[in-house]
Amino acid sequence: MFSITPYAASRYVVQIKDGETRMNWQPCQVIGVDSSGDEPSYLVEVRSANGEFHLDRADVIRKCPPTA
């Protein structure tokens, strides 16, 4: 794993709730890349609804467009 300059992005999340599968994009901060497996994954910092932060891995991310 190696660190990078953090940047804002969205990660692709699949949630299963009450037998329904929902797919959506969730905002995150990319802080690293892990290339130890076959496919690289991103280390992301995610803010939960109650304001806490946690680290997670994401396979698919989308970089946010630049703001002027």
C-alpha cells in the first residue's frame, strides 16, 4: 500500500436491505492505493451519518470534478 495526496471522490456502494439491492455513489476521501492483490483497491475515508469517520476499501471510485 502507498499513500497519495488525498482527494475528494465518490465510491460505488452496493447495499442489501430488506431483500432489496440498492446501488449508489457515496462521497469519500481517497487517501491511499493498495496494489498487493490482483486488482488495485483504494483506501478511502468515509464519513458516516453521525459524523464519525472510518477507513474502508473501494474497488470503484469516481473523482469529483474540479471546482472553480
